[in-house]
Amino acid sequence: MSMIDLNPYRRIEDDLQQLAQYTEEPTRKGVTRRLYSPQWAAAQRHLVQLMRGEGLNPWVDAVGNVHGRIEGRSRHTILTGSHFDTVRGGGAYDGVYGVVAGIFALSQIKKRCRVPEKSLEVVAFCEEEGSRFPMTCLGSRAILGAWQPEEVARLVDDQGTSLFEAMQMNGLDWRSMGEANRSDYEAYIELHVEQGPELEDAQCAIGVVSEIFGQERWLVSVRGDSAHAGTTPLARRQDALVAASAMVLAINTLGYRYEPIGIATVGILEVIHGSINCVPGHVQFSVDFRAAQDSVRQRLADEIRHAIEDEAKRYGVRVNISPKTVAQAVPMHESLRNTISERARAIGLSQMPIASRAGHDAQIIAQALPTAMIFVPSAQGLSHHPDEYTHRQHLMNGSVVLESTLEKLANG
């Protein structure tokens, strides 16, 4: 530990709290910073200034990703970073911790090794969460060219603003999105808070991610018949909410059965045009399900679909299942995982393999580049929550492992 200067990393928590002030809902606990909002733009400017202050010559690409760089003797580039958008009412650590830590890691390497063999770059991805538009990981998809113009053209937020209009409001031109695509990246390392309880429960400092769960998201529409709450006998009702509730419970039971290799969640349940004195006639709910292997995810999908259809028959309602997003399960690169483990041991930190049930930009990038992730503990396993927290020492631990890993990869 004595070979690495910890002092710069003591600032990380302070910078994360400063960035947490850029929120769309200042009277609500937590952080809401969605893609291309004014608060997102303020955070983007903050990160540009932070990179500039650390001598990383920042620039903003065609979709709003912020980059900082150390030029090496070779143009081959080792990339690190994460995202700086949030869910609604989220925490101050998810995503942006990996950005801030990456900035300071490159700054320290630059001070100690002025010209590395390979170039090093940190990126603050513009979007990962899908909290404004129905698409996730726009920033990482853009640097790989892994997006379809016709798909992006259909994206509209809940206020009717298109993605293209939101880009224009931030001085970006959707017709230039292809310019964000890069071909010089050789590997990607993402540092992130765990967002679960395993490291804390094991009292382990560092998680070396083995794989990222694949996931699907559906929107389910349940239609029965709206009727008078007082005059319609229970036996004659086609109650969409009662049917949907049975479906939700069946999905939860499947989640228990599949855990730990799979999991399922209903996060949204809405009665359409509901009234206190009416039998619900139309209900919508979301389904999010994930698994360590795609074959397991497909099996879980089949069982969820059958459970929904069985409950629909039982209650005499009609259902429509609309798949929204799919992300494949991906293993992390074995050699990079070994490097992270070796660096953690050399620094004197405990480490363990861990699967990520959450989606990440690394999940997209791993389909094109050797990729690995470093986790640090999340207090009580909380994430996507206003009380999300990681202790300062854990923040510093992850940062020094990242710095050591990047320097090793850049110089061989």
C-alpha cells in the first residue's frame, strides 16, 4: 500500500457529493440526473473541469460522453470509466464513482510515468440507466458503433421530447453520432460500487467480477372489464388488478426458485384510468428478469410467460406481453481478472470473485473488447436508493487497485 499515494483519493467522496448537487428534484431525497437534462449538462461541465484540472485534456464527443486522456507511445488505448446519469431518486455513488476514481488514477499515473507505453483514457458515459429514454447504455453503444439509427429515431421520453430534440438542446447533432465510434481501444476496466451485499457480508475489500447477468425487460398489459364496485358480484368480475396481482406473485415465486442464478422483479404496477368505485379494467406492469447464463434466462422467460398466461385464463382476462430490452449475459476477460486479483493481493487487499446481477456499460463493451470490472462494498447492499453509500476507505481501496491495474496494462 505504501507504494501508492492515497492522498489524491481522499478527495473522491467530496467530489461525489458535489456532483450529487446536480439533481432535477432538489426537494426530493436522492439524486435524479437524467440524460440531457440541465442538471446532467451541469454535471458534464463539472467533469470537464475536473479532468482539465488534472491535466487530462478533456473533450466531449458526439453523444455527450466526456473523455480525458494520457497519450502513450502507442495509440493502443486502455479505457476506464463509467456513467454519470442516474435513476430517479438514486444515490451519489452508482456509476460516477468509477468516473471520478478513473480521473484521479490517470492523474497519478501521469505524474509518476509521464509517457506510458500504451495510451490511457477515462470516459464519463453520458447514459447507462435508461431513466429518461427507453434505451440503456447509449454512451458505450456509441463508442462501439453498436446502435441502429432507426432504433434511436423512435426514442421519446414521457414528456414527448425525442432523443434528437434533447440532443439539440445540448448542442449535439444526432447526424454526427457515428463520430463517437472508436477503433483504438484495446481493453476496458470499470470500477463500480457493488450494488449488493455480498462483499460487505464477506468482509471483503475487492470484488473481481466473473460475469454480468443477462437481462430482459417486458411491459405486460392486462385487460378485463371495468364495472361498478358496488353492484357487480365478485363471481362475475373480470378484475384486471386481481389478475395482475396473481401474476406478480407467480413471478416473485419464480424469482425465489431461480435465485441465485436468476432473479425476477416487478417494479411498476399501474391501474389505467383507475377509480375508487370501479373494478379495474386495464392494468400494466413491468417485468425485469436476469440470469447468469442466457439459457437460464430463456428458461425463466418461458416460465414467466406461462405463469402470466395461466393466471389470465384463471381470471378470464386478456394479456399482451411486449418485450422492451434484452442484454446478453457476458463473462469478464480471464486475463484481466487475473491482473486485477494480482494487483489487489500485491497491495494487501482481500479479494473474491463475484457475479454482477446489475447491468453495466461493461456488459456492452465486453461484446467487442476484453473487459473486466472491479467492485467495492456497498453499505447494506443499497443502490438505486437515496441512502446508497460506500465508506471512504472502500472508495480509496478500489481506486488504488484501479490505478495499479491500469498502470500494469499500460506498461506491461
